[in-house]
Amino acid sequence: MAEQVKAPSQAETPTASVFAVKTTANQERSVANLIAMVARKENYDIRSILVPEELKGYVLVESPMHEIVEHTIQNIPHAKTVVKGASSIEEVEHFLAPKPAVTGIAEGDIVELISGPFKGERARVKRVDEAKEEITVELSEAMVPIPVTVRGDIVRVLSKEEVR
């Protein structure tokens, strides 16, 4: 006797794993958009797509089966292959929380302002406000040291102060 294969109901939906799709560098977003389009058009069970900034050349795809992701990326340009093995949601959770812009900046560091009216100026960090993601700097080339408060994402750290 042949067994009938029934589609899983909502209550018995298989748990999804996260699969990494290797892509051409700097094409992660376009690959993610194409994966979403193909999945929607072909009605594949792809639950989410993540393009973490820290993970160059990879797109993370949540799906219950490896074969679904393989089949989805088959004709997508810049999508190379699905990396062997699966990850759980807990393993990629750290990519979901945004990192504060002032992470890695400490008092006494020498920074360069990369936008705004003081673009290109060097400055020394006087205070870091992690709650507001702002830093107060003192411009190095200024005749009179004036503290200026700027957003943490418009500075680039040039050198760290050595801990004594």
C-alpha cells in the first residue's frame, strides 16, 4: 500500500534553520531582493532573509529545508552556493541588534570628523555619551579649545589613548 504524504498543518510546521548563501562581494542586497522575489513568485517556504553588514559576501536565509534555499538561488546571479550546514536563530541573533555608533570610542582618543562643518578636522575625545550616541570632542587645530558635541557615526578613530 502506498502511503499518502500530507502537507504539514500550521501546528506541525517544521522548525526553520538559518542557511548562509555565499554571494559576490557587495551584491548581498541585490541577491536578498532576488531571493525574496523568487520565493514569493514560486511560493517557497522562505521565512526571512538577513543581510548583516558585518558579514561581507553572505546572505542569511531562514527556511525549514536546505533544498528549498538551493532551489531558490539556482538561477539568481551573484548567488554562488549554500554553505553546508545550518545555524539556529540563536546563533545569528547578535546580527539583529544594532550596535551603538560610539562603540570602540573612548575618552582621550584622537578622531577625525568625516562629515559636517568640521569635516577633515582632527579632534580629541573629551566625553562619550552612549545613551545618546554622541561624543564631545575638542578640535586640535583650533586656536581656542572649544568643546563640540557630534554624533558618534560621523567620526573615525585615528589613534587610541594608551591605558596607563
